[in-house]
Amino acid sequence: MKCAKCHGRMYAETFYSHTEAFHGWRCLMCGDIVDPVIFLHRITGDRNIPIPERNEDLIRLIAKYLSLKSAAACGGTGRNPPRGV
Ligand SMILES: [Zn+2]
């Protein structure tokens, strides 16, 4: 995965707060941190997209959008995927 800000290489990391842990990616070059919610907003371009409460559902939604984008890049319709997929 490449950083949206500087195109540097990003690596997966687990981040910890006082109450929870979450998985995300950190840029080796600029230190930008992207969590799954930020990533979903970036790939959909929809800041109002409903975010699933369970992490498994969020990851499934991201995978679905990535596969739709991949299909569009390989000769699909090129249209944005429908909301709530
Ligand atoms: Zn960066």
C-alpha cells in the first residue's frame, strides 16, 4: 500500500489507546496513519458512508469496494459502486 500524501511505502501496525487497539497502516516516509475507516472513506470518496460497528463487517465492506474498483479498472463500467454495498 502506498501513502496518499507522499507515495511512500506503508506497513501494517497495531495501535493501542487506553481502552482499545486497532489495526492500521503507517507511512515509513511521513508517518501518516490510516485506519480502516479512513481507508474506506478514501476508496469510496463518500464521507457519509455508514460504518459497520463490527470490525469484520468493515473489513468485508472494504474488500467488496476494492474488488469493485479492481473490476472497473479491468474493463468494468467505471461507475462508482452503489452506496451501502
Ligand atoms: Zn507518507
